[in-house]
Amino acid sequence: MTSPGQRIALGTGIHQLEWLEETRAGQEMLAASRQGDRRPRCMCAPGGIEMYIGRRGRLFYLSRMPGTGSLHADSCASGESTT
């Protein structure tokens, strides 16, 4: 489950993760960005943390980069559990 407040820097703007993953416009933005050379950034920490765009069938999704879970804020859905 994603946090409704999780914000992602993608392209020239900052978007809600929920919007990116659950709307047609968001899916189109993820598809287009997947072809680019700039990674989206989770804005839970200053400067953001790089994420990657994956694909399952026709749906695009964002996931944390390997080894970056501890860099995310404790309240971030992409963060690594410390328990």
C-alpha cells in the first residue's frame, strides 16, 4: 500500500505517487519517463531519493532503488522497516 502523501519529483514537477500509479495521465507520464535518462525522486528527504520505474503488464509503478530503503524517511512507504 502506498502512502497518499508520498510525493515524487518527475519531469518538471512534483506529483502524488497515488496519482502517478492510479490515473491514465500518471501512467502516461511514467511510461514516457521510463524511456528517459533521469530517474524519478522520492521527496521524503531533502534533495530526494532516486527511484526506478518498473512495469507489470500494462501498468507502470515506482519502486525504491536497491539499497536505498534506509535513506527514506521513517514515515515513507518506500522506507525500509527497522523492526
